[in-house]
Amino acid sequence: RKITKIYLALLSGVVKENKFTVNQPIGLIPYEACHLTGSLWAASEKGKPSVSHFEILKVSSSSDSSLAKVTIETGRPHQIRIHAAFAGYPLKGDPLYGIGGIPKLSIAQNDVYILDGFGNPIIDPLPGDTGYHLHSWQVIFEHPSHKGQVKVVCPPPPI
């Protein structure tokens, strides 16, 4: 069974390439802020193979952002967030993943912190924290009975 998943992602920064692929393993790394597990999914050479394809649809130098269509070959936790950040273009508003596909510094690390959308410091950001711009746009698969292609499209919300 093959399912194609296509997302729309608002990336930080003006991307110069029209298309690029990130082929970076994703695995668990130590992260004390996750009190239950003590770990977090991130870019890691010891992780599982992970591939994401980015196609830039629109660039805005005034908002320092790029809109990308992202197709994933694998489905690792937080894959698009991690791969976008690994490529140097973290998702706009992502409180957790920074450039390199690893967690941003928190107040517990060198007194550096980031702000949420309301200007409040985020102390020890977690994977479930929201604010990033990522939308599941299309899912395409073969119907199990009649074998025809099924395409489910969810229009993005206004930004």
C-alpha cells in the first residue's frame, strides 16, 4: 500500500532553490524537558532514514518567509519540522526546532529563551507546543476495492 502525503509549510527565510530534498536520519536524543521519556525526536545520525522533498511555491522577502509544498517518503515523528530546520529554514512560529533540526535553547540552557506568539518566554519547549505553520494538504492513495486513485484535499486556512 502506498499513501502519498503532501503538506504546506511556511518556512522561515527566503529559500533560493525552487526544490530541495532533505535526506537526514531522525532519532531520539536526550532532552530533559520531556519528563516522561527524557528524550525527543531530532536530526540524529543514529536515527532511522528519513526523506522529505520541498518545492517552493511562493517567497516573501517582506515577511522573510517561503511557502513550500512538502512531500514525505517516510513518516517519522515531527519529520517536516525537523527537516525544514535541518535545511536552515525552521517552520515559522516553531517554538521547539531550530536550525540544524535540534531543539532551540531554553531558559535552562545559558539563560537564552524564545518567545511565543504573545511575547511570553517559552521555557523548555515541548513537541506538543503549537504556533508553527504546517498544514496537511493532500492525501492520495489507491482505493482498496476498485483500485482507483482517491485524493483527499483539505484547503489551507487563511494566514
